[in-house]
Amino acid sequence: MVRITAWRRHPLARYAVLILALALVGMAYTVFVQANRPADAALAAGKADPVAEGKSLFVQHCSSCHGMNAQGTNTAPTLVGVGAAAVDFQMSTGRMPAANPGAQAPRKPVALWVTPEKISNISAYVQSLGGGPQVPTKDQVDPAKGDAGRGGELFRANCIQCHNWSGAGGALTRGKYAPNLNEATPEQIYEAMITGPQAMPVFNDSTIKPEEKRDMIRYITEVRAQKDPGGFGLGRIGPVTEGLVAWVVGISALALAAIWITAKKRQKS
């Protein structure tokens, strides 16, 4: 008892107690963090860590352009901070992995090795690098919960300049273009608005609210299903193609009619 009292009165006792307390707090924090990590929870349940799986896939298929740590290279931009939604959009539309460098990556069939699970894992890895927009939920992109009328107003105010009133797309400058939206899924339309791929601007939630994005998705999906009662749709590009067809077909028809009438008069004479 006397010895313990002597230790307590030792000049270094307070420092020993402080170090012991810090060690105990550090151990408790480590145990708490490890117990609440999603990756460890997945491993405890017998599932693979999606971030680790995504990193492995990224190094194998994406690092040659984007760098080993997604820091970007002279060939491709950095992916730090772009978010899971950008990865899901680019890979689910076949734009990534890119086949050839160019002004704009076109939509193409998804690579054979790309599966929804692998896209999800790579998205999780990129999300872990620095946050960014996440993949939207099913409720956010459900067209049935949107208002087509209000969505049409928003689409005409923000998108018609590039994508045409029907989402048929159109040419931009320097070899870029606004793609056709007929093949885009509701998830891809939403992801494009929140990530701004290629020449498209970003429409974040302060510019266009999530429920307004859903209204626009409702309008786009309804327009693509509409039929053209007046005849040929001509790609729904608008008055340019309609005027061209009217000019070429109309003038050609008038010229042929004039030739036919003249030939008839010559035969009679």
C-alpha cells in the first residue's frame, strides 16, 4: 500500500496515467471504427469488399488511361471526386472503356467483361476516392411518379437547344454532339444531369430539383413512345430536315411533271 502511494506521488505518474488513457481511447476508437466499417461488415457476412474488388478491376482495365490511383494522365482525366454516378453512366452506356480517343466518346455496346456487379464495384472504388454524386435510387428515377407536363416545360427550357424537343440529339461544335436520348434509361438520364458528361453542363439539385429531374424523365420517356401521325418522322430532327425533304422531293416532283407534260405535247405535235 505504501509502495502504491509512493508511485502515485512520483513526478512521472501523471504522464504515465495520461499515456495510458490515450492508449485506451485509441484502442476503443479503433474497435468502434472497425466494427462499423461497411467493408468489414460485408466481409463478416461472407461477402467481398466492393471497394477492394473495384480497385482490382480498375487497375486491370482503367489504370492505363486514368492512372494507377485514378489521378488522371495525358490521355484521360482524373476520377477523384467525380462520384459513382459518373462511372455508372459512362460504363453502363458503353462509353467506357473507350475504344479510340476522339472529340467525344460515343454510346456503344457494353464490353463483354462488364457486368452490373463490376460496374457497381468500380463505382464504389471511385466513390471512395473523394465523394461526388452517387447513383440515384429507383424512386428518384421512377417515371410513373413524375409529371410529364412540368417535365416538358423544364426540358424545353434547359435541354431543347442541344437535344431537340424530342431528345433526338444534334450537332455541336468541334466534333461534339448531343446524343440521342431514345436508348437512355431513366437512371442514365438522371446521372447525365448530375454529372455533366462530356459537353453537357451539370444540373445539380440547386439548379434542377430531384423531383423536377424525375418530371423530365417522365417527359422524355413519353415522347419517345409517341407515334408520328403525320407520316414519316424524319428522325424528329425538326424543320431543317423537313424543309430539305420538301425542297428536294417537291422540286424533283415538279421537274419530273414538267418533263412529262413537255414529252406529251411533243408526241401530239
